[in-house]
Amino acid sequence: MKIFISYSHKNEEWKNRLEEELKVFELDGNLDIWSDSNIQTGADWLNEIQNAIEQSHIAILLISTAFLISDFIRKKEIPHIIQKKERDGLIVFPVIIEPCNWNHISWLESIQVQPKNGKPLMSFSECDRKTHLSELAKTINSIFPIPFGQLNNLKEILTDVDIPSVENLKHIYQHIFSDTPGLFEIPKTHNNNSRIYLFHLLDQLALRGKNIKNRIQTIPIIDFVIHLRKLIENENIKKKLVVWAVESGKRFDLTQQDIEKLIYDNQSSVIKSTTMQYLLMRIEEKKEEGKYSIQAWFYRDKETIVNISEDMDDQNKFDLDNIMFDEVPLIIGELLEHINDYFGIQRYFIGIELFLPLEQINLEVDHWSFDTDIGPIAAYYPMVVRVKERYEKTTKKLDYLFKYYWKSQNLRKNPTDCVIWLDEPDIKGLRSKLRGGSVFLALNFVPEKDFLNQLIKMGVPFILWPRKIYNEKEIKDLRKLTCCQYVENVPELLFKERLNLLDFSIDTQYITKHISLLWDNYDRKLPEPDFVINAMSL
């Protein structure tokens, strides 16, 4: 994995310190570090720099005042880096090394900076500086689930082979990601050269690591190699590809028998499969200021709804009738662990539905985390919000509409046919549009609280809205997310996109990490208040 370091020569000491931390992983063959100190005397240095950017998978920018005002960096390096980022998905890590006005730079607005909150490295103690640089190096090394050396070995195997046509390669890729949003686009210049096209595909697949398809966790690059093997005639190369797949599969706990099954049974690299089940949580504010109560159920199907909040009370882990709101993410973590212990249901296969008070419906629940090591909950579980008051006051009416109108007509339709995209907060005419058959409302703007409340009271079952918008591209991405898929799949599509972004370590300002999704599916109802069957009793 090639890394390009952009820096001002006034900050060379910081560049050297970062290279030292990265060197640990370079010695293992995982990283290939490049900075302008690699340029040989007499070489065309501008061409060398541009070639290095073009070949890189990651760019690290050491941000300082000297960096921001450098004409060469501003006019030669940054435009090329941004172009490469937008075209090929170059991962960019801006690292703030000294106090400067970085937050006034337009191209930095949509990129997550390091350290957290843009606190300059210089402001930390010497020990903490080293810790931050060490953690950054570790994060960068973990981006490629398939080690760089192992990826190169695969390319070497395929170097002297007759490569299938670009159309065949596209077909394999599209088969693997047939239901996954956000397929990357390969530059048209690669369409005439199947080998360049193939190697570009392998780079992208190695970045992806795991994929979620139809609630099944797979390893795209292994699936791709197995499918590619069928199109290659050379038996010796076929054997080498199997050996490569076996070695690579070990990183994902796949055995040789698993790989052989993929080859001879024409299956995907399934790690685990199950039907989708749900954690339903009702959160209510108490009269005592700052206190809340929680009720939680594990929804396996309409006939099996287990009250797991009773189990939590029995184990004295939390007093769910008397909690602080900031304890909710930790409680979610405990509940999910409890579900795994009793039912053996792993993450990826549990949806989380939060019945929140109307006043808190726009909370950033998708940013909640019960474990800082694994990131936000919404990147591992499909997560939606529901309105507690609406459910309690209008259940019968909305239940009827959902069952006999919305569900029967529209849930299995393409969103292109039944999504209303609202460009401005104008309520006029919206009712007639909804009566026309649309059940899914998506907003192209950040709604005010009063307007959002009006929409919720109108009874629209599914509403998607952004809490923040950084640029026009995000709106296009949001439309792409819901395009060509069934309406009922939108929560899972959003979850997959968040998971993919996490795998890519993409900027946290990306819009799919800043949108709310109201999803009142009346197929999943809360039990009556006196419903107390718990997991212990089962």
C-alpha cells in the first residue's frame, strides 16, 4: 500500500517522526512510504511527485501555516490529491501539527482531520504526541484488510496470464456487489486495457475487506479471485490462485475446506447467515429532570417477542427505570451482548429500532457508540428511529394504513416510483402527493424542528432527512443510495453504506453518517405493557 506524505519543509521534523512510526509496518512489507526525500538528484521532481500521488492509496497531509500558504502545495499537490480522491477514492489523512486556520480552508471542510477535533499535535505532551503518531500509523496499516505484499503476490500470479475481457471482469464485479450501493467508477481510460482494469479492481476490492450482501458477510476479493479462476485456462495459474485464496482466507477465519467449497459448490465466501431480527427500545422521559426509563424487546418474529429489559433488571446491571440519557448507548451494548448470549445472534443480523420522544427524534443516534474501539453502533447494525407518541396515539389508524395501503401498494416498489424528494420546506401539495401512492419522503435540506414535527404528525411512515449538508455531491449520493432498490431495503442499504465508509476510513463528515431515518414499520409492534416473557424463562 503506497503512502504519499505531503508537508512543508519547515515541518520536516514532523515528517521524519511520522515516517519512523510507519516504518514499523513498512518493514513487514505492508506499506510503501513516499515523500519528496525519495527523489533522486537530477530527476524531474514535479513529474516524480505527480506520479507518486497517482500511484498512492493514501495521502497524509501534515497541516501547518507553512503548509497552507505554500504556493507549490496549494497549486501543484492539493489539486492532484483532490482529483485522485474524487476519481479513485484516494484516502486522505490531514494531520494538524500546529495551531493554524485550517478550518477556514474550503477543500478541508469535508475531510475528517486528525487528531480528534483538530487539536494540534504540538499542543500535546511529548508522550501523547508519540501516542497519536503511533495510533495513526496503526490505523493506516489496518486500512488494507489484504496486506499490500499479499496483493502484489496476486498481481504477480496474473502478470503473464491472458486476462479476460473488460466486460467479463465487469460482470464478475457486478455479480459480487449486485445489491450494494456506491459502486466505484473506474476511469474510462482503463476500459481498453483489461490488465490495468483488473489490477485497479483488485486494489479496490482489497480495500473493501468484508461486504454485507443479503445479510450475509462475504470477502469480495476472495469471491472475485474464485470467479476469475473459472475464466482462466492455465491449470498451473488456477492452482496458484487457489493457494492464494487459502492463504488470504486465513485472515478472515476461512479454512482450506471453506475455499474448496467456494470453488466446487459455486458459493460465496459466507461467514454467517441468518434472517433479520430486531432490538426494539422504548425510551421515556420521567418527571424527574434528566431521568429516563427504558423498555426493551427482542423481536424474533411476530410470534416470538422477548422482554429483555426484565432480564437486565434481574441481573442488576442497570436500573432501566431510572437512567441518565448518556447511559443509553452502554445499555444498547449490554442488550446486544445479552441477545448474543441467549440466542447466538451476531451483529449485522440485528436491526435496532428506537422509540424516542418527539422532542428527541433528531438526535444523532447513528453516532452513538458503546465501544470506542469499534466505532459507531450504526456502522454495525441497521438503526432507525420511531416516534413514541405517534405510535401510542395513532397505532390503530396507522396500522390500518400500513397494512392495507402503504405495504400492499408500495413497499416492494422501486423508490424511484414512490419517493417524494422535497427540495424546500413547503407543506402545500404534499398531502395530495402522498395520497397519490408515495410512502417514502426524502428531504434535500436540513429541516427546522417545527416542519419536521408537521411531517411526523401527517403520518408518513418513512422519512429520510439530513442533519448536515456539506456539498451538492452529498445530495446526489443520497439519491443514489435509494435508487433502484425496494423501499423496505432502505434501512439496510444505509447501514451497508455506513459500514463501507468505516471499512474505507472515509471522512466522518460524509452525509450517510449525518442523516436521520424515521422508519415506522407497523409489522413490528411493541407488545402490551404487561408483556413480561423474558429470555430467562425460555
